[in-house]
Amino acid sequence: MQLNSVQLSGNVLVAVCTRFTVRVAPALANRIVDAARAVLNKVIPDVYIYTDHFKGIDAGKSPGFGLCLVAESTTGIVLAVDQTSHEKSKGLDQSLPEQVGRETAMMLLDEIWRVRQCV
């Protein structure tokens, strides 16, 4: 099986984002959005961000938050990235919402750049 390269000849048309929070304050989601928008609005004209917040029994037992970004080009190419917060118990520094938002947005822009370089 051979993979064919993708040509991203058009511009990125829209970025659709879903941010989620689980067993943490819903206000953390707004901090994620502000950080992601600060990066994406400079490059992508239309950015839509949706919220999903879980609490109680639906949330499970692990607190956290994250962001999923999906970009679509005028030629129909779809690119996606996501990132979640780190648990303090995993030996990593605990993630800040701004860090997750900024890093995920940069990951999406990096993915767009990589696809354009492969042409």
C-alpha cells in the first residue's frame, strides 16, 4: 500500500475547536480558549470553539482539561490535533490551561505548515 501526498493548495478556511473540562472549574475552559484564540486568530479567519464540561458521575474520577482543534482548507483537507492536561502524579509538571491552549494551537499551525511543505 502506498500513501499519496496531500496538496494543500487552498487557504485554511475554518478551525473548529472543542475544549473540555472534567472535574475542574468550568472557568478553566475560558482560559484555554483565550490562549488558543491569541494564536489562531492571527492566521485563521474563522475560529469556532465549543465547550463540553463534565461533572459528577459523568466525569469519572480523574480531573483534567484539554482541547481538540480541527482545521479545514478550501480544498477540503482536514487536519486535527489535540492535547490534554498532565496529571501531577505522573511526574510531570501540572499543565496550565493557557499552556494547553497555546501549545495545541501551535501544533495545528505546525501541522498546516508541514502539509504545505510536502507539496
